[in-house]
Amino acid sequence: MNFEIPKYTHPNFSVDPFISFPNAKYLEVIKDGVAPENYHAMSIYPEYFKINNNWILASESRMDCVPVYKTEGIISVVEFRNLKIGDKVVVGRTEDGSEGIYLHTTGFLTTNAGADVFAFRSGRSRETAYSKDYDKLYDLLKYEKDNGYVVWVLGPAVIFDYDSRKALSSLIENGYVDAILAGNAMATHDLEAGLLGTALGQDIYTQESKYMGHYNHLDLLNKARNSGSIENLIKDYNIKESVVKSCVDNNIPLVLAGSIRDDGPLPPVFANVYEAQDEMRKHTRKATTLICLATTLHSIAAGNMTPSYTVTNDTVRPVYIYSIDVAEFAVNKLRDRGTLEVTTMVTNVQDFLVHLKNYLIK
């Protein structure tokens, strides 16, 4: 089955009431990092702004940021902390077009006339059958390999298992990964496994705890810091296999955001949270598919930075977001935080990765 991107339908702005709606208003920023009163806050959905009687789509959006009118035909979406004196921030709190601001939620909508209003098991839980979700994801990733930008958001659980590490490395090497967003722990334990065969001191295949194994990740971090970089560490200690090594070998961006509890950390970890956010944002703004595995806070962060759509060559297409975790709480938390356009799968991430690899890579 060949995957096809759903067709996007723009609002018909050539008819009333859109014709009679006023142009959007804006106020200039008078203090760096502070939006004017009555600023408009963005959502995850496509939003249009009437400027000089033309409706302009914000092509690179982000939830909870503000639209800034830059030049004719361009609306930039900016974080509050990045606002500068003189920026023209669109103001208005309505989204029905009456203030020159229109939020469009039905651009990709398909109707199912035969669907019941009430039905059992309409939510997503451990009882949900995910066979169809897997089939759709297989087709999507085959399409995205040549046409999209797939960003993976990873927790350390993905590398605690021998088979899932190999599966993820294989997905990287075969073109199904365009960027990875993670924390210090994922990369540390992956490199620990590559060097010592353990993750947090446990054998990655047998799960047996090794004698004095609790030192292993600390030893790895110390060696990495002595080497000065991940690349030098891999070379200095002849690490032959790891997810991180696959990223290095295939020029896949690896953004590691630090946390308050980090050990070490590894040399490339961003200690400044806003620098980490900016670096993550470079990839979420290009993402066409986002796959979040076993990391609640990182998933929420990346998901909230990722709109439900992206614009490529003047074509509006949906962004597909997947959240996978063995805990229902973790996958549902992303939806609770405003990222509504997400497919949740309650399953073991190790099994998930192996399923993907076995199907996509023969």
C-alpha cells in the first residue's frame, strides 16, 4: 500500500464574511522579551492573518508563541523570550476572523458519515489493538524516507535492550531517522553499552547486574569528558556499535538536552535549557513526523514545539506525531498538554522498535 499525503483545503477567503472582516492589528514591542497587551497566542493548528486585505498563513508555527508581522506576506511565530523592540506583534484573542485572525481546524478533515456518535472503546489504552497503527506507520515511514523529515524523541529505555539498540541503529543507517532529540541518559547508557556491554550496570542482553556495574556509566562519562567529544570517545576506545555511533557515522543530528539530575554530563549536552530548546526547535520546525519513545517530559516538550502542519514548497501537509510508552499515563500526558494531533500506542518500546526494523528492513 502506497502512502498518500492528505490534501489540504484552504478556507475560501473570497466570500463573506472573510471579505468584510478587518485587517489584523498589531502593536510594536517596547521591551525585549515582553509582548504587548492583548497579544495573540498561537495554537497547533493552521492560522491565517489578514494583512493588507490578504489572508496570510503562518508557515512555521509553534503553540504558545506570538505571531510577528515581518514583511509583506510573512508572519513569523516567535517565542516571548526572543521578542525584540520594534517587533510587530499581532493582537486579538478571537479566532473566527472577526479580528483578522482565523484558526483553521478542518483543513485535513475527512468525514465518516457512518460513524456512531457513541461507541465502546473509542479511547486509547492497553486494550487497544494497534495493528492498523503499525501498518499506517510502516507506509508513512517508507514515504518519509524520501519525502519527509523524521524526528525521533528518545528516552533511555530504548537502549536498555540489545535488540532494540540494534534495531534503532539499523533504522538510522537505512534512512528512517533524520534527527534525534534526547537527554544525557540515553546517549550515556548507549555508549556504556557500546564500550562495556551494560546499561546502568546491567548486561544489555541478559539483564544481569554486573559486579560494581553501578560504576560503569560514571566511568563512561569520565572517559568521554577526558576525550573531549563523543567523536573522540568513539575513536579513542574503538567503540564499534551504538546508536550514537550510527548517528555520528551517518551525520544524523543528535540534540542532547541536559536536566537538573544529570551525571557528568557528556560533552555535547546543552546545560542551558533555552539553548537546548532552540536547538530542538531547529528540527521540530522541519519535522513531518515526530516519534516519541518512553520519555514523558521530552515528549511533551518536543510535541508542544511541533505544529499539526508544515509548509513545503507552498504545499501544506500534516505533521504526524506518535507517542509510544508502556504506561497509559505517559502517552496521554502529551495530549493533555495541548498536542491533540497525536497517535498514542501503549506498548513496550523495545518491541515497537524491533517490529519497525523487521518490517522496514529486510
